[in-house]
Amino acid sequence: MDAIARGQFEDFVAARSAALFRTAWLLSGNRQDAQDLVQSALERACRHWDRVAAAEQPEAYVRRILVNSVKDRWFARRRVVEVCFDDARPVPDAGPSPYRQIELRRAIIAALMQLPAGERAVLVLRYYEDLTEAEIARTLNCSAGTVKSQASRGLARLRRLLGLDANLAVDPAVRLLPGGDS
């Protein structure tokens, strides 16, 4: 890698690694796996930086590496994770509580980790990264119809896991950041 490409890569890492980490954290469910995923994705991107930099959106390219890595890990492990939703489910309250968003965020993330990797990836890219269906389809190398069906199934499962009415929308003000604020 020449000095110019190295500088471009270093600038990319400095500017986008925090956002990539948050996405990896939501996809993997814990800090160590997220750090490993980002490091691995950036290492792959560095090896092929000429191709990544030539892409229309380098961040989308690296994000796709993240998503594919999570899917590979998910299929390799296919383990059963038990989560007690009785403790994680937000309890309806009579008035505003400063802890409500924290409780809801934890419950959503716990439920999100129970989804299959494809559905989780689509929901994270759609509702956290705020990508369009077309952008998600390009990122995941699938059709827009697949994105729509994965999103629909994922949202239905998420609502079921959270014990929400099928017609009830999750509060969009709740941010799914690790320790994030609204």
C-alpha cells in the first residue's frame, strides 16, 4: 500500500470506526465480539483498500464485511442462548420514569440477539443505520424483496419476544446504542 492509500485508509478508520463498532455491537451483542469484528473487517478492508476505496461508498463495503462476518460466526456457532425476558421486559408504568428507556433498550437488545443473523442484520441496517431497502439489498447482496421479508419477519419476532401487540410500534426515540442516550 502506498503512502497516499495508507493515509486514506487511516482517515477512514479515524472517521468511521466508532460507527462501525456500534453496528458490530448491535449485530454481535457484546463488546469483545464487536471489537473483534471491527478489527477483522478493517484488516480485510486494508488488504483490499484499492478496491474498497474505489467503491462508491467505502463504509457500505466495510459494513457488508461486518454483516457477513456475523453471519459466518452465527452459522458456525448456532448455539442456544437463554434470556430471561421476565426480568428484561419493560413494565408498563403509571408515569414517566427516568429508567424506562434504559429498560426498554435492554429488552430490545436482548430480543434482537435472539433473531437469526439475517433478520438481525436487516433490522440493524434499516432502523439503526437508517439505510433504505435498496441500500440494504446492495449491502447484503440480496433482492429488495428479501430485505422486506426479512424485516417483516424480524419485526414480528421482535414484537413477539417483547410481548408487544403486533400493531404496536416500538418507540422510535429509543436508541439501541451501547450505553447511548436519547
